[in-house]
Amino acid sequence: MNDTPTDNSVSRRGFFQLTLGWLAAGFAASATAAGALRFLIPNVLFEPSEEFKAGKPDDYADGSVTFLEDERVFLVRKGNTFRCLSAVCTHLGCTVNRAEQGYHCPCHGSVFDDQGVVKGGPAPRGLEWFAVTLSKDNRIVVDKSQRVSAEKYLVL
Amino acid sequence: MNIPRPGQVWKWLLQTRVGRSIFRVGLPESNLERSQAMVSSFLLHVQPAKVHRHSLKASYSMGLGLISLYLLFILVGTGTLLMFYYVPSTDRAYNVMKDLQFVVSAGLVLRNMHRWAAHLMVFFVILHMCRVFYTGAYKSPREFNWVIGVMLFLVTLGLSFTGYLLPWDQLAFWAITVGTNIAAYAPLVGPKLQYLMLGGHTVGQEALTRFYALHVIVLPGITFFMVSVHLWRVRKDGGLSRPAEGGDSVQRIALDQLPTNKSYGLMELARGTTPQVGKNPEDEVFSWPHLIFREILLFLVVAVVLLVLAIFFNAPLEEYANPVHPPNPAKAPWYFLGLQELVSYSAFWGGVVVPGILVGVLMLLPYIDRKVHGVGRWFARERILANSIFTVCLIVAVVLTLIGSFFRGPNWSWQEPWKKPAAMTEGH
């Protein structure tokens, strides 16, 4: 190139060289960044299964609400119907406590009724209900990856 | 026996061949040597040889930025020592905390120093920001340095936040659970960001490993780089901000306007600070000893205060993390309690929108408020509007923090501290 310092025009060849150079540099930089980001997103999680067995139906008394500690859920039995309510507050993930009426979150004061519906506090949604089924060996099975409506029961 | 005084030993050392090779200038005795002492030393040359009297006034800067820097140094020192024992494992981290408390020599004091220095650093960085605002020091040419300062404030909070998880106690676990759930409310990327931060869906071993890496290398690295740029720019902008004076006007010389028949030194291309043509030399004093002495004195004060704090007050350590039951109330550290009070109204508005707007306005501030007057004086009358707005925001933040700290009891319900003082002990 024979550009003089005062000449600001770019020749055709110079233009292509510049474009190619910047494109190459930009591609290399974004590919590196994308690769590093992808590296940080795990492919395999060593977390407990979302689906778990919660014992025999007879383990739960009629009309009881049982807190299953390891799974952070409440198992609700009424007559011969079973439901499973999440104990994880929809606000910021604290564990709600069973109150006389409904559930209270200790972190930011959200209040839920027996159906998990928000009655007060900052929670944006009601507590989740999870699918409950019965296994062949007569055990209650809860699948926390399957959300169902509050009206859905396992009837024995 | 005649015991030599330290001064005599020092003088003798500087006369030896080895001494001269290490300290090239020696103890300066003339003004020339005072300049050389600063310029020829790697550790000192980041500072100017001469410094404006105004920059030395404790009533102006109050040394707040320097105190923050010293706390950072202490944090790096104590943090490095703690790393020799710490294991970022959910099974062992909590036991290491107990070992530091009861088994390791000076472990308790070092952990206490690290914790209190972290709290104080957040506090002093905020104070430093207030000082810079109330003196209008963010105005041209220091606009971008203010932006770097705001970023450093955020990184400081990030360092505190990541450090919080490491003891793996109840406070740690639930503070991080709440914090990462706030991140999940961010528009578009929220849940993915949370997944990336935690390396999974819940706070567990992966999250601890990630927060550890961020806390001990990523964020300190960013901090050191940005602090270097921050200080470098203070230096290049002619020291601390001060009221404009005659002969102080900055002239930038365009390269093509320089006559070509003369060779120039680099100093003449630099702007503002050198050479001191038309300035009153009596306004400037030599950094050695005036600046150096004040710096060392301030460091001693910071170190002593911190040591006393660390000896008399133990850093809190709650029970071993229980992923099932949050403590009630589950409170964040004090600098996040204002935010926690906000998210107790709405996670999205209080946790994402309001802080986002605040940070955005802070970053853009020097480009919004562009009038160059009232610089270099506290509470300048010309800046009454800007100062009033800032003060109102500051009061709101303080009130929210106080409410979160003292007026919130179990289930985050309203509780007056003088009625049930037991609730006060929960917050840290």
C-alpha cells in the first residue's frame, strides 16, 4: 500500500484486508468466549432424582399433612386421596413452614393457604403441586418434574 | 555496650555496596533526591514526585479511597493465609471454620480480620463514593474514573457475596439461595444465569466450587486490574479534584500542531500535570515525606483498628448448612438488607428493576450532570440540586437497611426492636 499519511481514502484492497482482518479477529474472540461459556455450563448433574418413592399409603394418616424433609415437599392425605405440595417458596426459594392455616415463608413473609394459593407477601405464584402415582409394589411415587393442578389427586 | 540506633544502621546499610545497589537513591536529603526517591522506586513511582497541598487535606478526601485500598491489601493477605487451610467442599468447609476457631494458631483472629475487613471495605467504598459525589469530583476529566469506581463498588459486593458462601453455615447457604434466586428474576437470561452461577439447580457442591473460584481468583484479579486503572487515572488527571485556579487550565496539544523543528520529551505530550509552567510552586510539596508519611500513618491506624476489632469481636458462624430449614428470619449481611427489604415487596421490582436503574444512573451520572462547576468543594452551593437528589437516595437506602436490620423479625414481619430485643441478634 502506498497511502500517504494525509490520504484518508482506503483502497479496494485495503478495504478487503481490513474487513477480513476484523472479521477474523472478531470470530476468534467470540468463538473463544462462546467456548469458555459453554465449558461452564455442566452437562451432567449429580443431583438426586426428581422422582422418588414416599413409602406406603398407609404410612400417612387420614387428614394428615406430612413434611418430607429430604425432598422439601408436603404429602397431603385426605380420605383415600393423595397430593404432593412443594415446600419451596416461589419467591426466592426458602422452605415454607406449615402453619395452622396454610403455609408461611420465614424469609420474606409470603403466606399461602392450604391449596398453596398466595394470600399475602411477595410470592408471585402459588406453591407447586407435583404429580403423585402409585407404583406396582404399592408405594407412593412423586415426580417433582411434573407439575399438576391443585385439583389433581391420586385416588386409591 | 553501645547499641546503634535504627537510623544509624540504615545509614550504614545505604553506604555499603549491596545497600546502594538495592536503594539507588538512599535516604533523600535534597529536593532532587526527594524526587528521585519517588521516581526510581517501583513501589513508589505510581505516585507523583510532588503533590498538591489540596490533595493532602484530610478534611477534603478523608482518606476514604486509601482506607478502602488498605482494607483490600489486608483482605488479600489474610485471605491468602486462610486459603492454606480452607477446603471448598460441602463436607469439610464448615469443619475448617471450626478448626480455625479452636485449633489453628491465630486462625480465629485471621478469620475475624478477614470478615471485618470485608464489611469495612464495603462501608468505606460507599463512603468514598459519597465523598466523590458531594465534592463533584466525578466531573470532566474524571468522568470515566467515576464509572470505574461504580464497577469497583459492584465487584466489592460480588467479592463479599461469593465469600459469604464459603463457611457453609446456615447464613451462607440461605443468603446464596436467596441471592441466586433474585438473579433468576432477571429478564430473559434469569433462570439460565442462576443455573450458570450454581452449576446446577440448587446450592450444593458445584455452587461452592464456583463461588470459591470466583472469590479467590476471578474477582480479586478483576479488582486489582481495575484498582490499578483507577489509581493510574487519578494520577493522570492531576491528582485529586480541586477547585480551579489560575494557571491550572489544561491544554491538550494536538500532535500535528507541534513545530517540527524541535524535539519533544514525553512530558510535553502529557496533559495537565507537567510541566508546571505558570503555576505556583508553593502549592505543591514533595511526596517524600509529606504524602508517604500520611499514607503510612493511615495504614497503621487502619491496621490497628482492624486488629482490635478482630481481637474483641468474633465473626459470626451459624450452624452447619441445612438445605431444608432456613433460619427464621433469614437475613442477608447488612449491605444487602436494604435490597432484601425491597425484595420482600417484590422480587422483580425490588431485586432487579430498582437496583438496575440505580446502577445505570450511577454509571451515567457524569454524562448526565456535565456542568463543570462546584468541583473540589464539599456541598458546593452550585450543586444543591444534584446533592439533594443524592442525599434523598442515600437516606432511603439507609432507612431501608435499618428497617431490614432492626425492624424485621420472624417471617419478616414488622417488629420494633425495643419491644423484643431478642430478634436483633439474628442479623449480622
